[in-house]
Amino acid sequence: MSVILIAEDHLPTQLALRTLIRIAGHLAVGANDGSEALALLERDPEIAILLTDLGLPGMNGRQLVEKARALRPGLKVIIASGYSSDANGHGRDVGHLTKPFDVGQLRRALEA
């Protein structure tokens, strides 16, 4: 069981993701923006995966991934976007999910 940090500013989507993550057998914590996500990463060494939207207020998802990786180089990252082309270009070590996705797709991304 992993602890997954969800960076998602749309609260209904964040709550749905928390539910899907629990169904997939993991623990979930949420952040409403990139700054909050980075603060959680600094405080909680148990966070193993960052699941982020690209369209965050202030710091966007790409910037968050860059700063999170500087803070925690081994952190697993999954980018979730409503546009498949937005998720491309982040390297092979970044997972991608195109919204909407189901629990099976999420589980595969978490286990990859």
C-alpha cells in the first residue's frame, strides 16, 4: 500500500480520485495547488507517488513535477490531464493518465 499525493484544484475531481485510490488499495492525501503539494512532500516522507493535474493555479503541473523531483528525486510521478497531448513530453519516467479514467487504468498507472 502506497501513499499517493493528489495535486488537483477541482475539489470534486480530487475527492473522486481519493475514492479511486482507496478502491485501488492505497492511501491518498490531497493538495489544492502546487505549493500545498510541495509542503506535503516536505513534511511526509511516506508519500511515494505524486498524481498531478497540469492545470493547477499558480504553479502549473509541469512546474510542480520539476520542483517535486528536485525535492524528492526518486518520487514516482503520474500526470493526469483531460488532453492526451498535454501529458506528453515529460520523459519516460513519468506516468500518464488521460481523464476520464477508471479504477483499472489508475491501478495500472500506480503499479507501473
